[in-house]
Amino acid sequence: MKIIKLNQLEIFNQQDIPLSCAIGFFDGVHLGHQEIINNLKEKPMALITFEQTNNYLTSAELKNQLIKTFGFEYFITLANNSKIMESSKEEFIEFLNINKIKSLVCGHDFRFGFQRLGSIKDLTQFNLKVLDDQKNNNQRISSTLIKEFLKDGQVDIIPGYLGRYYQIEGLVMEGLKLGRTIGFPTINIDYQGYFLPMSGVYQVKCKINNQSYNGMANLGFNPTVGNNQKQKLEIHLFDFNQDVYGETVKIEFLKFIREEKKFNSLDELKKAIEKDKAKIKDNFWRSYD
């Protein structure tokens, strides 16, 4: 798969071969997006998407990994800059034409061009397939809905919409090392521009260097020990004692345990964490029954 980021609407199809194309934001590559992709019947195929710089469900790297499994010839990301965002709908259609897009699949609400003035009505010159909404529990599957679930901490129902548990990927960075003083050392994650679930304690599964570990995450402002201005994502891994600064960690949010709370002392905090850990370990054991 050729991964290309374009800073302007230009030729990427150097082979000059007609392409089938899926087009949209594809943030999360959720089950609705996957249905769009699966409706591409003819190869070679291209996927055209748009750059997102913050509050995303999938980073550019993770989106690349997910899209790669579908067998595309081209994966095109259009940069979030003025040259592209201010292009007219006519210029966008010309971009599709010069890249030999012969057929398109998209959702019924797809919009494009400056001020989103272009719609599916402007794409009739292509062999166009427009898909209806995909639903789960009578709810339209969308990135917006998934974010609403995350805001409420409902991470356990996310697989029914996303097709997998919600995942954040980031580098391990230096922290204040307060966790180890109460017997719960943590790794601190640079979560970049990911959309964050509701603050609180979560049951998680992490992957580091292709090894999986069970653990618990605290996402929030640490009100007991300092009340940070920015949310922190800290992971305590079970049966783990390694120096992994600078390593990439993939975190799957499996279950919400409790809301973040300010305790009166570190001793109270320690007792709460011990209770959380026991509950999460029990959850993992039950899942193996």
C-alpha cells in the first residue's frame, strides 16, 4: 500500500490506471466505515481521507495500520491546510478525475470542498455507491456517537460500534514517580491528540514490545496529589517491572471502574487503588472462566 500525504490537490495515481475509491474522514475506522470499504468490489483501490490533528479516535499511524489490512493500492491523506480546505468543490472533482477515479463509495452525508458545499449530488459523473447508515441497537454508528460513549466512560460497549475496544497509542514519558511511593508504580503516556474517555479508573490491556500485560489506568487530573491542569494517563501494569521510557504502548480500555475522586490523604488513595486493583484482577479472572 502506498501511503501518501498531499498538501495540495494533485496527481497521486502515477500508474494512470482507473481506481475504485472509498472516501471520507474514517476517524476510528469503525464498523460503518468498514462497510463502506467492503463495498469496493473492483481493484485496484484507493482510500482518500482527511488529516485530523486533535481529538481523533485513531492517530495517523493507527489508521494506516487498520487500512492496510483491506488491500488498498493507495492510502491518501489530504492535509489540513488552506490550499486544500479552501479548494472549491469543482477543484475537488477535478482532483478525482485527474487521478482516474472511476467509481466511488461513500456515506450519504459526505461533504467536500470549501465550506463543505459539495455533496453526493455533485458526484453523479462517477460510478457512485452511497451507503445508508449502519446501526447497532438502533443507533447510527458514527465517530460522534462513539465519542459520546467515551465521554460517559462506556468503554465496554465500544466494540459493538468500533469493532474493537478503544485504543490509545503513545510513548512512555517521565512522570513524577509518586505512584511508586505508595506501592503502585505507573508508566505515564503521551496520548498526543487522542480523544480521551471520561476521567476515572479503567481496566486495561496494554501491549509493549509485542508483549501483552493486564493493568489498570488512571485518567485524570490527580486531585489528591496536585490537581494538574492537563489530564494525565497513567498505567499500573500487573506483574511488571521494566524500564520502558521512550517505548510505544498500546492501551485498550476494557471497562470503567470508578470516577476520579479527591481523597483526604495518600493512605486513603492507596486503599482505594488496592480495592480497584483487586476488582480488576477479579474481572480478568472471570473473563477466563
